[in-house]
Amino acid sequence: MDVETNRENTARDRPNENNSGNETGFRKFRSFRIPVKVGEEYDVKIEAMSKRGDAGVAKIEGMVIFVANTKEGDEVKIKISRVGMGYAIAEVVQQ
């Protein structure tokens, strides 16, 4: 038996956090509800700064919202301009 083939069979047959044994594939897809929509406005408090330091970070129902031209502690009204997987980008409507 080929070593590579044995390794592949062992990994496929062994359940782990990515493969419960019932499913095939590299990752399980987890769906989640997106609490914001493009064009909607929200009142938020900026909780932190992004790692790059170029945007404030707010959260709406656990979803991260990046807001440019803000700093930690600002309370602003924002408008969602883009929604990605697990995050959104917004612009300030009113400070």
C-alpha cells in the first residue's frame, strides 16, 4: 500500500472538528443570520479601533461594523454601504 494513500484514508476515516465523519469536504458551512442590510441606518457606539487604525469598530447583534473617520467612544449614526461574510462597512451619516 502506498504511504500517501494510507495517510489520505486514515485522515478521511478519522472524525475531527472539521469532519464529523458524516460529511465530506474540508469545512462545514455554517450559515448565520446577517443582522444588517445595505442602505439601512443605525445608531452605534464605536467600541474599538480596527487593527490598521483607519476605522472604528462597532457591533450590531455581534456583527462587526467598520466605520471610517471615527474613534473609540464616538456615538454616531451610520449607513451600511457594504456587507461581507461576518462584517459590514458603513459611513457616518451624523455625529
